[in-house]
Amino acid sequence: MNIQPTYSSLDYPGKMALVLFIPGCDLRCKYCHNPQLLKNESLSRWDIEEVEEEIDKNVDFIDAIVISGGEALLHIDVVKHYIQKAKEFDLLIKLDTNGLHPENLNQIIDGLDYVAIDIKAPLDKYYKISDVYPNNVKESINKSIDIILNHNVFLECRTTYVPNLLKPEDIQELTRNLRCNIYTLQQFRNRVTYDISLSTYEEPNPEDLVEIINSLDTTIPEIHLKSNQFGNQTIKKE
């Protein structure tokens, strides 16, 4: 199956969710922990039907569907299909995205309850984390944020902190004028990475990440830290 389903009580906060990892991505983040999704980007009708069967079998045990990747919006018709399926069962829908496809996002925004955008670095510094990225990162992500907030959809923005690729100043810069309901700083994990050289990088100490969060000058109302040691912690909340 090219779409990888799994079950999680963490990916949609407070809900049991079926998470669908859809293949394909237009970035090549060096720290990507799902590099297998960069292959087998084509989806057959059988791939789609297998997930439908999974939903039908387990609808009584889930509250939400999380559509993730890869970059799910590269398969906009597939995303539309699963949103429609979720609505048939009154399930909540969350989308994980890199924010680089505002036109596709705009087509489905009315069907979404929650969006998480992975903001990889300051919007003019994506070269730090990916050797492949579009030249309109800043414009596309700001458009996506406008679409989400204008439709009153809950927005989480999040960044994976890799000490050898990013500096505390980068987090300070990217959050300074960031508009979202929650910002999450995520601890880099070195177990599986697209760039295998990162497997030798040390995972950042959660205490150092808390220090970064406490240094931020931002109007974001709630800031979380996600780490292997302590899970998802609320560090700041208005």
C-alpha cells in the first residue's frame, strides 16, 4: 500500500486519529524522518480503496482523520476524496502540510478543522534545511496562513530544531511575526534521516530548547515543546 495508515492519539490533540501518510514531496529536508515517502509517488485506485476499507472497519474507534505526508496537497484529488469520506462519518479532519501549495489548500479549506504547517526555517533561509525548494517560499506560506486564518481554521505552526542546521536566532526570526494559534518547537531525532550524515548529529537537549522558547519575542498565544523525553509540553500560554 503506497498510502501508509497508522493510528495515533497524539497527531490530533485529544482525539484518536487514523493518520494517512501520503507519498511524494517537493522538498528534500535533510532531517526528514519519512524518507520512504519520497518514493512511489503514484497512487492507484487500489491504494485509495484500501484506505477506505480501513476507515469503514474502524470508524467506531476514531474521532478524526489526519492527512499527512510527504506533502499530501500534491495529491489534491485524493485529499478531497478522504475529506468527503470523513464528513460522511462526522469525523474531524486535520491536514499536515509544508504550506507551499496555497491554491490547493484553498480548494479544501472549508472541509478542514485543523492545519499544521511545518515551517522549516526563516522563510528566506530554506537553503539551510533542503537542497530542493521553490523560489517563492515566503509568498506561498504567507498565502497559506492567510487562507487558514481567514476561514477560522485552527492553525499550528511547527519547526524541527536541528542544531547543526539551525541556530536559536533562526527560531527567534521565524517566530517574530508568525501568525498561528500554537507554535511547536520539535526536537530533532537522528534515528531515520533523509541525509544519512545527520545520523551522527546529537539530538538537542530539551532544556536547551526550553531556553530558546523562553527567549522568543512573539505574540503567538501558546508555545509547545515536543521531545522524546517529555512528549508534548506547553511551555508558554497566555
